[in-house]
Amino acid sequence: MIEVTDLHKSFGDVKAVDGVSFAARDGRVTGLLGPNGAGKSTALRVLYTVLKPDSGTATIDGIDVVADSLGARRRIGTLPHGSGLYPHLTARENIAYYARLYGMDCDSIDAAVQTVIEQLDIGEFADRRTKGFSQGQRTKVSLARALVHGPQNVILDEPSNGLDVMATRALRDLIRQLRFAGRCVLFSSHVMQEVAALCDEIVIIAAGKVALHDTPDGIRNAMGCEDLEEAFVKAVASVGGL
Amino acid sequence: MIPIRAVFQKEVVDNFRDRRTLLSALLMGPLFGPILFASVINLSLKQSLSNIDEALDLPVIGRENAPNLIAYLESHNINIIDAPQDLDGAVDAVKLGRHDIVIVIPETFGEDLADTVPATVQLISDQASTTAEREARRAMRALAAYNSELASMRLTMRGISPVIMRPLNIDIVDVSTPSGRSAMLLGMLSYFFLFALLTGGMNLAIDATAGERERGSLEPLLSLPVKRDYLIFGKILAACLFMVLSLSLSLVSFYVTLKFVPLAELGMTPNFGPDVVLIAFLLLAPFALVGASLMTLVASFTRSYKEAQTWVSVVLLAPTLPILVVSILQVRASTELMFIPSLSQHLLLVGLIRNEALNLLHVGVSVAGTLLVGALLTWLCARLYRREGLLG
């Protein structure tokens, strides 16, 4: 469960996040949708505690990300935008390194790494050094790295970037599995089809503000459009985000 | 504590697989430096040694004008060889480098001597060339010796003791020991070792922030439930390990190369046995913490790997400054100076090579002072690692 209340974050004069509130519940997939520069990544970065909010609060399973950032981080698995791997380590070693840093037992690490490797279908290149991996392979390994400790909350910043059709479908299946397992999945995207296909709830962000927060059907109704893309454009325009 | 170990182990494995790190840590610093140093010394020693023993070839114009002088020179390890025909030819030959030096004895030489008028001897050389200058000095010395011998003879013939011409008897007492003379030559050694040490951890220090950031692996790393202090401690410790490794390799390689340098022939017996290597290692090793944390600190201010490399290279020069100042001012070791990292290591190492007894107080202050500065810099790194600006 992720809750964000009246979050503000500026960089100099730029108000990247300007009073954002939303909640992402367990067992549901919540999509953060918005044009480039809308403040999606900034909001997510506050959630995985690499940025501190200027004001407002954000909690992970009720734990405040500022007051107890370490506790909050224990409850999440994250895939930051453009995540990099260690090129001299194999995919398996990259994942195991994170497992160790999550504080997993040494005995259970190997099994957990193997499980997530099978889950994401990366066994084929798991024991190769990640130098020279394709974007899709890298994203899969980064994703495996974020999920190896079985986090209750999963935060993914543009996870489908650089993935081909097959990999995107595999990613969707994975996200659905997480939802089925009762996890809270929050991901950002600017790809309409992906959000429409996956999300139980959509939070449309534009110009640092929440334009709309509803189910896909709710959004279509609210904007009076059959097409989600049209509804999105209208919603963004309503807060002056275009 | 577990995260520190995890980060440390990962960095070690990662960097042992990185050819760039291996090359600079385990090859360039430790091997290149000492071998270069030793071969340069070897070369210059060989040259100066051979010049003393070898006969000087001296072209003389008009040798028939001064048979006694020629005989004197020949009896003093100087070979008189054929010279160009005339003065112009001699000047050209020296200019073109065919001869380093030519001596011209005018026809009036014998006459002037007989009349007790100062007799001219011309010495043509290019004083700007170092080898010619050395040869000219040898020729000058021989001529001066002949000069004073003739003067003594003249005084004796007139019934005056030649001693009267020597109101002063200058007696130079050289108290330098063979090890002491080596210390002068090997004074720069401490810098070579500190340099090797620093290059060993350079890539790791840069990688800790600039490298991770450029690769995009910093942000996921920071979102892990690990105290950032632990991350930076693990990284600095790994850099320390590579620095210490590089240091020990360079000490060993220097120990080996020094065996091929004929220092003893110059009256130098550097105190650089296996036990000294071990003590030198223990004296220098604490500097790794200062080096690793300083480089990490500098790298964390930079925006990219390239920029970090530029600035961190400047850090490579930092330890030279105190050493340079001390060599110019000829400062002796004192307890206060032992608080300054790199300087204290330099002074202790020079003392060690001079075969002086180790001052345990100095050693204690050096180790403690260096570790203290290192701890302070590490603390600063940890503080910087907590900033959100770190992500760039």
C-alpha cells in the first residue's frame, strides 16, 4: 500500500511535483500516466527515497519515507528509469548482489535468485556477464534484481522502455502475477495501450498535478470519450499540462 | 556490517575482472615506475662511473710546442689524439660535435714559459653540452695541476717554500654514510610508492560515484534498504585493498630492480633488504585510507567519469607537494611533521633507507595522524553520499 498526500518537490524554480495525492492499494495495479516532464519520475523517486519532498507525506505500508526511509525501502522493490547493471558481473551475480544488500539470508539467496531467473525467463543468459546485453535483457535483469526479495510494493519507472513485443507481454504477465499475489504495483508510463491493458486504476499527472484518478472506465466516462487516449488528452489539458 | 562486506566483496570481484583497473593497479603503478626509475639511475650511474675510469681523449693543436705539458697529461690518464689543423677547424669540429673539447697550444708557449710570462693555453668546448662540460672540467683540472706544479718548482728554485702559496689548508670531512648518500638519490622513492598506491585505487574511487552514476546503477543502489554510509565504507575499503596491493607489488618490484642497480660502486649501500621492505609497507599502508577517501571525495563532486578522471589525476600529484617543500627546505623529521600524511611517510622512509633507528613516537604519530585524516575524509564522503544532489 502506497499513499501520497499533497506532495511538493521543486528543483530551483521548477515545480516538478506540485501537490500530488494518490493511493495505490494492495492487489491492484496502479498506473502513473502523464506526458514527458509531468513529474512522474520525481514522484516515484520520492517514494523510493532518493529524493526528499519539500512538503507533504508519502508512506509505504504506513511507513513514512522521510522519517523511516530505511524501513520504507525494506518494503519496496524498485526499477528506476534507465537502471544500469554492473558489466563485469554476470546477470546472476548482479541479482545476488542486490539480494545480499536487501539483507536476505545467505542460504536462501541462491534459491531466490534461481526462482526469479525462471520467473523472468532469463536463464539463457543468466550466467553471462552483462556487458553487451541488449536493452531488453538489461531491463529483465534489473527487474529480477528488484523482485528477488519478494517485496510487497513494487515501483517501476517506465519498465517497458526498450522491450520488444514478446518481452512486453512477458512483463505484463509478470505484473498480473504480482497483482494476483496481492502485491501493490505502481508503475509509470506514457504508453497508453500498456496502461489501458494492465491498470486497475490510473493516475493522470500533468504539470506536477493530479489531473484525474480513476479506473480506466471511470476516466472514459468522466471525460465523455470512448477512446482512452482522447480522455487522457482532455484530462491533461484540463490542468493546463499541454 | 553485512552490507559493508557485501559491497566490499562485489567491488573486489568486479574490479578484478576489469582490465582497466588491473592494468593500472597491478601493472602500471607497481612495475612501470620502479623499473623506469631504476633504469634511469642505472644509466646515469654507468655514465658517471665510466667517465672516471676511462682515459680522456684530448685533441691538442700544437702539441710540439709543449712536450713537457703533453707528457704530464699523458701520465694523467689522458690520451692525446690528432686535432684539426688550425683554430678555425677546431672551433668547427667542436660546434659540429665531432670533438667535445680541443686544446690549442700556441707557438709562443715555450718562449713565454722561459720568460716567466703567463703562457696561454686555449680550451675550446661547448659549455652548454653536459658531456663536453664534464670533459672540459677534467682537462681543466689536469691543466691546473700542471700549473701549480710549475709554480711550486719556480718558487723552490728561488729558495721559497711552495707552502707559502697555501695559506689555507681546506680539509673537507664528509660525514655522509653510504646509506645516507643513497637516501639523497632514493629520496624520491617514497613518492613512487605513494604514486603506485594511489593509482591502484583510482578506478575504484571514481567508480564509487561518477562511474555508478554514469552507468545508471547508482539510483537502484541507493533505493536499497542499506545505510548509505555502509555503501561508501564498503567501496572505500575495496579501494584501500587495491591500493595496498599495488603498494606491496611496487615495493617488491623495487626490491628486485634495485638488485640490478650498481649503487655500491658509487659508495652507496641503500638499506633496502626484505625487512626494510616489510617495515616500509607497514609505514606506507595507512596512507591508503587517505588516498581512497580523498579520491572518492573528489570524484563525488564531478559529473562524469571523464571529469572525475581529470580531477582525480590531480590528486595523484598532491603527495608530491609536501615532499617537494621538504626537499627544498631540507627539513629534518620532527614530531609535528608526522601529523602530515605523505610527508610523514616520506620522512620515515628516508630515515629507514638511511639506516637510522626508527623513532617509535614518530611512527606512532604518523600512523595515527594519517588514519585520523583518512577517517575524517571518509566521514566527509559519507556525508556527501547522503546528499540527494549525488544523483546528478
